[in-house]
Amino acid sequence: MIHLQRSKIPKDLNGKTSKAWKELEAWKKYYKAKDKTKLKKPKFSAYKARSVRDSLREIFHGKCSYCEARIFHITPEDIEHYRPKSAVLTSDGKTKLADGYWWLAADWENLLCACFICNRANYQVIYGSPLEQRVGKGIAFPLEEEKKRAKKPGQEAKEKPLLLNPCAKDPQEYPENHMTFGLEGELAGVPMAKVAPNGELDTRGETTIRVFGLRRTTLVNERKQRLLEIRDKMKDVEELLAKLDQAPDAATGDAILKRMEEKLAFLKMYRAEDAVYLLMARQVIDPFLAKIFTS
């Protein structure tokens, strides 16, 4: 997971003529009614609009906003609600609260793009464990303080979520400030919470990794493969750099530089916003590029 900038509000969610606004008004009317038995409970559908889906695909480049795997070319993505819209599990993971954050069902700031494995509760083999574990967000939304959970619109501002939001506006909330990756040996490709100054694991980083199953073995293996590709290109660049120092003439040096530029182009491609596993890739590529260009 890495921070990405959210785009403008899609037309189907924007303004008093939009379907989203009409749905929200219907929900407000439903909750204000003294006798709800005479009313039909509204449904959510505005967030499924084509303009919303297209905007989310553009923001996340067809990748899952949580695990950064590319999904759109294989299967339709889930339009995910950061704060669950219809019901929510409390921080104990057992207590279910009806209706959830209904007022945020079509709120642009609450919508993300996710693969179904990160978004739906399912069993996965987790790295370092021989047994399958139930992971995936489902309707989970753990908080630092359960007593501050919002029960009505506006109260969510007082919450302290334990799940990271890839479109958070506050730089201190960016996922890369809470998570990191192992880059060597057995831990290569394994996401880890950063260590706080007091020596404890970053709670939000660790909770996010656990809830979304970001250490699932299949995902770790894919990251390791990408890491191997990156390191191969880095090795090629280092070897060419050594040859450049020993080039006998300008023509040979120019040829070597051209080959280096091709290898560096691959590395830059691996760290571009539309690349998979971007947080991990930048963690290993950026220091290498800084060293190369300094040289």
C-alpha cells in the first residue's frame, strides 16, 4: 500500500442532482422516521456508477489499493468502502453493528478500489504459518478507541482508525510512514510494520497487514519475483558502470552509456505509479538510483 492522490469527485456523486445525493436524502428520511415499519429501507447503488469505477481505476492504475497487485486485466475490482457502509464489526472482531457508516456509502473520500481477496473475508495461507487463517477486510473497521466510534454523520472525525488509508490527506497518515518491507533472504517481499521510537511495532501498520492478509504466501512470492527482477537490473547497471570506467575510447563509452540508459529505464518503470508493489520497489530502487547518479 502506498499513498496516492484522489482525483475530482465523479459526476455521479457530485451535486444535489446526483444519484448519490438523492440516496443520502432517502437514508436521512428513513432514520428520522419514528415508525420505520411503514418505510422501505433504502439501498445503495450510486457508488457503483461507471464514472466512479472509471475514476478509481485511474487513481489506482487498475491495482488493488491495499496489496498493489494488478487486478483489472483479470477480474472486475471491488469498489471498497474504507468505512463499511451497511454494517461494521467493532474492534473486538466479533460484535456487529447494523447499518455501519450509511452516510458515507457514496462519499468520494470513502471509496477505494480493491481485489476481492483483500476486500472479502476468506482463508489464506500466511507467510511463516503452516495453517490457513481467515483474513480480508469484510466489514471490519477496528479503532484505537471503540467508545469513539461514530453513530451518526460527523462523528467519524473523532475516530482514530487502525486501518491505513492510501488516500489519506495528512502526510503522517501515509501508509509508507507505517509500513516497510523485508528486502533480503527469507524476509524478502514480506511486509512489516515499522518500529516506533519506543521499540514497539507501529500498531496501524501491523493491524493493516494482518486484516488485509498482506503476508499471504502467494502475494509474498509475487513480490519476491518482482524483487529478483529489480535486483537483476541493478546488477546489470553496476556491471556496466564498472565497464564504463575502463572504456578504452569515447565510442565504447557511449555504447555502454546507451545500454545503461536502457537498464535504468526498466528500474524507473518498476517505480512508476502504475507499477505493482510500488512501496517495496521504491524502497529498494530509490537509494540505488541516488547512488548511481551521484557516481
